[in-house]
Amino acid sequence: MPEHPGQDGRCGAFVRLAGMWSFAGSLVPVPVSERLDLVADPVARAVEAVPDAASIGVAAIDETLADTAAFCEHYGVRAEDSANCVIVKGKRGGDIRYAACLVLATTRADVNGVVRKRLDVRSASFAPMDEAVALTGMEYGGITPIGLPAEWPILVDAAVAASPGVVVGAGIRGAKLFLPGRVLASLPAAEVIDGLGR
């Protein structure tokens, strides 16, 4: 049994992956394919079809620290390396439209400007908690863009797409995903938008 990382293929692969998720603070992610028990069911069903899924890591966290500020402070993750996924509900007459918005934690989604125009609705607001949970099959505070309803657009701020690595929810409050922004931008329903986060 080799004692030093890199002496066999498995240890070498671990070192490379750990380097890829170097923005994870004190957490040590593992490939999400090895711990599907740490993600919500819709995420587990969708993640294997994600382009470059091998670049996605997952780590368990204290679910009471899932909210961004508490998470970043406790685990030593920079806010600019954390991205929030929020569900927006737009209305136009009797028509209701949903979208997911992904912005860095240092910004807020421009719901009444950019998002409302993109959805072509008269009004837009954050979806109520119980509605977001019921429609996504994920826990509030852990909602992630992977595994959302296929018909929903995923609006990705350009700063998220350009990031070499961001932390997002895992669909549950007790874990986080770690992945390059380009993977989020490559999701089938994703649209990269300049100025989404302000």
C-alpha cells in the first residue's frame, strides 16, 4: 500500500481532484458519483448526464450552517466562491413562469429588471418557500441548478460562468457541490447573462 499520494493511480487522481476543488476551504470534497447519498433525489438522477460530471465534487456539512454567510464563515470558503440559486416566479395575466437564477453570493439577482424582462412577465418575485420546495423536490437553502424541472430556464450570471470554481447547494441542506462555473453554464437549460447579479 503506497504511503504517499501520487504513488499509484488512485492516490494521484485524488491529489488532482483535491487541487481542482481547492476553493472548498476546510472541506474535502469527493467525486459526487461516489456519494449520491449526499444529494437530493432529482440531483442524483440528473448529475450523471451533466457535461464533465467528473469535475463535480460533494462534501457533507452541518445542515444548520447551510445558509451562505454561516457556511462561508464556518468552513473558510470565500463568498466570491459561493453561488446562490434562487427560484423566481413570474406572472403575466394567468400565465405563471418559473426560472432559476444563479449569482455569486456577493451579489443579488436583478429580479425586477433582468429576470422580469427575460421571462417576459409583468411581475416577478422570489417563489414562496413551500412552492419552491414542492416544485423542485429539494430542500430550501439547498436548491441547486442540477436536477431542476427541464422546462425552467437556468439564468447564470456571467461572473458565475467565468469562475474556475464555485460552491452551490446539493439539493439538501446537509451538503454542498463544488464545480467549475463552465459546467453550470453548460447545463441544457442554462443561459449566461451579463448583469444578472448586482
